[in-house]
Amino acid sequence: MSNVKTIECDVACLCGQCFAWPQKVEPSYPQHRITRQGQHVLVCPRCFFFTGPSDNPQATLTWWALSNKPGNAHIAELWLKDYREQQDEARRRKSA
Ligand SMILES: [Zn+2]
């Protein structure tokens, strides 16, 4: 049982903007997950970009909103960098 409220987030993932999709793609909104340690994470169901886990759902939401701010080239660059790091990390874990 949990009294944790699901985080509602209306900021779409930047993958819709950062990747060259073969056709126009719908905005992808993050899903709220809770880790085994009880921390909050927001994950994009399309590209699996995620926020770092946080004890504070509001902090997780803010993290997501800042990382996925649309229409800003600098943010998009940071997003791609984070995304690649997350992918590398996932590969390392798989091969370990
Ligand atoms: Zn995404």
C-alpha cells in the first residue's frame, strides 16, 4: 500500500525534438515510477530518458521540466548528452 501520489507531468520528452524521426511523432509524456528504494523517477516510455531518482516527487517533476524544456538549443544539447550517458550506463550494466 502506498500513499504516494502519482506525478502528473504535462511536459513532453525532448526525444520528439532531438531525434530525426522518419515521420512526425506525437509528444511523449513521462511515466511515473517508484524505485525499490521508494524514490521517484520519471521515464519517457518512448526513448527511456529518465530523471535521476529523488525522494521528493516535486523535485523529480522539476528535474524533468528543466531537462525537457522545449525550444531551447542549449537544453536540447544537454538533453542529448544526458541521454547518451544513460544509454552508455545501461550498456555497461548489461555487459557487466
Ligand atoms: Zn523520450
